Amino acid sequence: MKRCRNLAVNPSRHGITIVELLVTISILGTLAAILLPAVQRVREAARQTQCRNRLRQLGLAVDLHTDANGHFPTSGWGFRWVGMPDRGTGQKQPGGWIYNLLPYLEQSPLRESGGGLPVAAQRSALTRVSMTGLEAFQCPSRPTRRTGPAHPSVIPVNADWVPLVAKTDYAINEGDYPTGTDGGPNALSEGDSPAYPWTSTSQATGVSFLRSRIRRSEISDGLTNTVLAGEKNIAVDGYLTSSDPGNDQSMYSGVDWDVNRWTTEPPISDGSTHASTRFGSAHTSGCQIIFCDGRVTMIAWSIDQNIFRLLGNREDGEAVTNP
């Protein structure tokens, strides 16, 4: 006797229709649109914290330098010079503030590189120094790198030109009066001569400029009310090129737009404009500034121009509400 198999006439089917798939994709897209900005904000907040900590580290290094030498780090001779190890930290030092801070950032071997060597050997050593980038001078919110292209027309006096040099996202405050410093003398003998016509800095109002030796006691407006350093503006097209004149030289050079900025105008967000004398950043809300007392503050893009100018002047005697 045969057994009959009970076959279902309309067996049940499991699957997803096209409409259900489209609805699911739409929901996932909506969730992504909601969550992605939140994730980006969290990541940017972390980058800002890291940037702030690096500025604090630089502030501590400035304090150590000032304690040891009696003055804030000088900005050296001009953009055609890089630092030299055998010439101290005063007016005979061609290198700028970053070069002078190296021993206080656990970079003494870099600062001493080339010391005591013959001229040719020291030149080679200083060329290598000019190429050595450091993480401490990079803002994580920018796609910049520790080294970047050098401008081909600017040849250093005491080092060889190289295509890639160390770059910085931070600059020290020269004040609210641009002194118009040039590239500096053509030789050490010129710079050491009492007859050399240095650019006048009698009206410089910041903490570091051409051959400066500013003491804490000279900051009569108070350490809490005077800008020490901060993030510098870089045009977007100059992140990875030498097209921005404020980001085309080694960070170990003397006074230049690459390492010095002014408070004559408020900070400006990175964009298409080459604002090579101004502070600024890639952050959305403003620019992080460290004051001479070590406090780091986010300065909003909307800050009053006159208030920001006064904050950069160490001795104007004006009362300013600290941001």
C-alpha cells in the first residue's frame, strides 16, 4: 500500500521584497546622516584637546627657557637663517624661537647638532636639522605633515636648500606692530658687525621678534593678558605645498611669517585666503591661543579686532576683558 505524501499546494516563502529593502536602506541612510556629524564632532573635540595639550607643552618649554636664560626665546635674524648651535640664545643667535626651545622639549641633540664642526660639516648638519619635523608643532586637525615643500627661491645662508623642510602649525606673538623684518644679513660677519643696519624693533610690542630679549618684567600688562603664541592661519592650498608664504620655510628659521604672527587683525579660519600674518586654524569654532601665564583659550572668530590687538601688546596699559 503506497503512502501519500502531503504536499503543500502554496508553501510559505521567506525573503525581503524590494520595497522592504529600499525602506531599510532609507532608514540606515537617515541614521548615518544623524550619527556621522556627531562622530565627527567627537573626533574634532579630541583633536582640539590634543592641539591644546601641545600648546601647553610649548608654553612650559618657554617657561623653562625663560627661567634658564632670563628672557623669552628670541626670533633670531631672519628667514634666510636657521639656528646655529654655537651662538647661544641671545642676539648672536640667527635661529628663531622654535630652535631655541629644542633643549626644553627633550630635543637637545637636535639643538646641538653641528656644534664645534668645521663650516662645511656644520652646514650639512644644519641642513639635516632644517628637515627634522616634530609632532609637538603639528595641529591634528590639519592634514599638514611634519615636513613640507620649501619655496625654491629662498636659499638659506647657513644651510643648503632642500625640497622638504620641517613645518609648524604654531607661531609666536610678535605683537600688534609689524616691523617689516627682512631675510637678515648675508654672512655671520655682517650680522656680528655693530655697523649692520638691523631693522628697527623699537615699536615691537610682542614677546618675540628680531633679536629680541624680552624679560617677564617687561610684560607690564600682565602674563594673563598677553598672548604668547597660537595656531597660525594656513591657506588650504598651502597645506601640502609652498604656495602660502607663511608656510614655506623651515620652522627653525629666524623671524618670518612661518614662525611669527601679529594681532593687528583677529584670527581667521583656514580657507582660500593667504592671511600669512594672522593667527588662525582649521577648527570650526576658533583659534587656540596660549597666554604668557600658560593658559590656553579658544579665541572665537568673532572676537573684537581691537580687543585681540590689545591682547598681543605686552605694554599698552589698556584694561582688556580676558576672553
